[in-house]
Amino acid sequence: MNKLTKLVGFALAALGVAYGGSFALNAYRTESVQHQIDFSDTQIRRGEYVARLADCYACHTAPQGQPFAGGLAMQTPIGAIYSTNITPDPETGIGSYSYADFKAAVQHGIAPNSKPLYPAMPYTSYAVMSDEEIQAMYAYFMKGVSPVKQANADSTIAPVLNWRWPLAYWQAVFAPKREFVSLPESNARVNRGKYLVEGAGHCGACHTPRGVAYQEKALSEDGTHFLSGAVIDGWRAKSLRGDARGLASWSTEELAEFFKSGRTDRSAAFGAMAEVVEHSTQYWNDEDIASMAEYLKTLPAAANQETKLADKPDTTTDMLRSGQYANRGALLYAEHCMACHRADGNGVARIFPALNRNSAVYSQQAQSVIQVTLEGGRSPHTRHDVMTFSMPAFKHLSDDDVADLVNFVRNGWHNQAPEISRKEVAEIRRFVNSKAPNIVPAHHQQGAHHE
């Protein structure tokens, strides 16, 4: 037997051991649970509220698709992952799941066939949810959701990279079993907010940066990484800490109003956050919204982040009103933006968001500003506002024009932010143009479905 044959044999044997070991890890991480599940109307309604807290609808419902039937394309650096059918259909959904199966999938990322789930599912956050909440959700999904027969779609990730079993080792390292740890020095409201942020609300899944293995760099407050901002689906999820470019300029009351209606007098939710407000936070009760807002305002600025921007006089408003435009960006703003956002950059309260002193605009990274300029956006549909507003797409502008316009907005009025290049615009444009489509069977498509 030559050396190459031995080497191949050894590699295959090692691969077999690793493959078998992944099932052992899954068995260790799952729990043997037996509960007499309460399927009363009260429990089902409770489960519906918990599912709202966990924002299950937004990920497991494709635009124009049936509720919870899956098919939403989630873009990753190596391909698209499609959300799964979590209706109680026994063949294509989760209708055959026992409570133990449901708990293992939601809190540990392990499907009944011992197949690890991709970490696009925020089981690292759901791990701290209480048994009572998981039981209530199970009751809701089994008895309160209409079954839909819709097969799950495979990811577009290339072969080998799409192997699931190695994720068991990822989960063993980055998705530990854990319990919620309260802050002994804080009151019940702040601790409820902490529980919601770390658990069902899974804010860290979008707002905490990820490491080289796609793991969240922190699952709870660490003073540096937790909720310090990240990029997901091409959007910049801003810092939720007390940074100058995060929540330093937001009051607790403004945060609560934003979570409830998707807007304040100066800001409006857009992109992925509009979906969160529309499908999740607008349905939270006032106490839970206040708790989350209050907890977020306790988080200090991340290490090495500024807490206040330097004073900068506004020379932009008078320049725009004079018609003597200082540069190409100013001219583009006057042509395309000023009618809504005004010469002073302050927009119209609760209608057109302010661009001046808007921390989403002068974020250190500009991905969201670039993407909303190219794609446009809309404010969320909520019960708290009778109208929604849309921003048109400006894809027709060149990469140079978008760069000039974005740089003007991010550094106009009192704003201060790093300038971007046309290359950064081109990268976002390529990302937008190459997004994998959502999957919605034609016979399942709904009209303009709003909850």
C-alpha cells in the first residue's frame, strides 16, 4: 500500500470518526424532556405573544407567502439559506414534532433527525428562554397556526460547504447551553429588558459583530462587542450601546416609540428593522417595550468608541437655500432629496426622517445608507400610524453619483462620518443585484398580506 493510499484511508477514517462524533455531540446537547402540554386557548394566546417576541413571522414568512411556511432567502457570504416551514403540516412542516423535538430545535439548533440547524436561526439567544415560554410557543404552533403544505428549499451554498454535520462542532463551541443571568444591582424592569434583548428578542443576532466562524462575538454584555453593531443581509445594524454613533442621542421614550410605531419625530425604521417593527415589536405590550428601551439605555459606549461628536457648525442649510451648490453631492441632494428631507436636513416630523443628526446616517460604516439609496425603502405598517411612507430607489444614479450624494449627506449640516468610495457603492450594488430570490409557490401567493 503506497503512502497516498494510506493517507487517503486515514483521512476517510478520520472523517468517519468526526461524522459519528457529531451525532454524539447532538445527543449530549439535547434534553430528555417530557411535559404534559397545555393546549388551552389561554396557553395558545400566550404562545402567540411569545412568538411575536421572538419574531418568528419575519424569518419564516416570505413576502407574499403563507404565514410561517418558509421560503425567505437569507443572504450569507457563501450563499442563500432559506427559512423553513414551521406550520403544523406533518409532512413539510413541524406537525410531527414532539415537544422535545421542538425544544431541541428552538433552543439548541438540532432537528429531529439530529441535523444541526444553520446559525441563521438564533438558537444561541433562544437558549435562555424559559421552559414556560417554549411550551407556550409549542402550543401555539401546533394548535394556533394553520398548516401549509410547502416543501423546504435547499440552500444555494456549494457542496461540501453545505454539509450540516460539522455544525455540531460549531454548536459545541459557540452555542452552549446557558441560562439567563440577571443583574443583581438593577431593578425588575431593567432585568426584564435584558432578558428580552438577550433571549426572545435576539437583538444580538443582528447587532453584535460576528467572528471568523460566523459566531456572535458576545452573547451578553461584555463591554466591547455585545450590540456594538454589525452587517447583516447587506444592512448595517447600528450599535445599540451608548456610543455617539449608536444610542447616545436617543432617549428612552424615543426608543419605546420607535419600537412601537417604527418612527419618532426624527427617525424611521427601514430595511430589516422595518420588518422587525412590523412583525414583532409593534405587538409587544407597553411594559415589555419600556423594559427593553430602559435596559438598552444602561449599556455604556463600547470600548474605544466616542460618546460625543465634536461640535460642527451648520453651513449646509444656507448653502442649499442659496442655490450656490458647493459640490456635485449638494446638487444631487437638491435634485433628488431636498423636497422631502428639506434644506436643513431635518425632514418632516413623523413623515420624512431627518438626515441631520441621525445616528443611522453618520454611522461609522455606510452600508445601510448606500443600500437604502439604491433600493429605496418603506416605513413599517403598524397599528399606531395610519399612513406609511416610501422612499424611491435611485439605482439609476451612477456609483460615482451615489458616493458623492452619500458623502454629502453623511457630512452635511452637523453630521460627521468617514467618506465612502465609488468602490463601496459598487460592492453594495453587486450584492443587491445578486440577491437570491425568495421562494413562494404560485398557488400560495397572497395579495397584499398585512397582519
